[in-house]
Amino acid sequence: MTTAELRIPRDVQDVLYAYITQAEEWAGYLLCGTLATADGVVLLGREWCPVPARYRIGGTRHGMTWHPNFDVEMLNRAQVERLSCVVIHHHGGPSPRLSPTDQETCESLMPFLSREAPAQPHAFVVMGNRAAAGRVYRGGQHFADRSSTRIVG
């Protein structure tokens, strides 16, 4: 399997982490540039886009739910700017992993995003306190797992 690395600039990471570690669980999109390597891909974080209040849906069985119009908005922007979409939220702990709900969301959302914008890889990532786990898709197919995350400053 191909490798995937996520690099996030310190200033972007500070804003992202403050948002995803609030008392109420929320998520957002990290828009990324990409760099192809000999054995995989590097996703280079550029801008954090939290789920706006107008798109949040309360009272569901999931910890967080948002209107699909936000996904389409992020997809359209990514296509115009030739960026990758990385959906990120937080579980905490030293070794995060995708929950069954995360897997369900990932297997529904990522093939859609990656088919609609097949030129770029797109990912679903769960961050912990010092690690992250995730899956990367391209052209509708899961092609890599996120193998490392670096905060760069």
C-alpha cells in the first residue's frame, strides 16, 4: 500500500487543534496541497475550514453531523484551487483510530469526494493527542493509510 504523510504548519495546527478539542466534538476540512513522492503522497496543510454553525445539525445519534452542502462547498473550492480535502476531527488519547461511525462516514464521503475531484487525493483523519489515523482516497478508491503526521513551523 502507498504511504501518506500529513504536514501541518504550526499556525494552522494551532487553530485546527483548538477547534477540534473543544468540549463539544466538531470537525472541519483541512485544505491541502499535495506532493508526490517515490512511495506515496504528502498532504501539505494550507487552510483550516471548520464546519460553520449554519451547517451543523443537532440531535442526531452521532457526536456531530453537518449538512452535505458544506461538503459540496469544500469540494467545489478544492477543485477550483486544485487542493485536497482532509476531513479532520479529534478522539484524543495516544493511539486514535476510526470508530465504526467514522468508518461509515469515511466509506461514504471519501469515495464521493475523490470521484468528483480525482486529480487530488482526499483523506479522512482522526487526531489523537500525539498521533493520528486515517485513510486516503483517490478516484473513488482507498489507496493509502495516513502513515505519519508532522507539525511544521
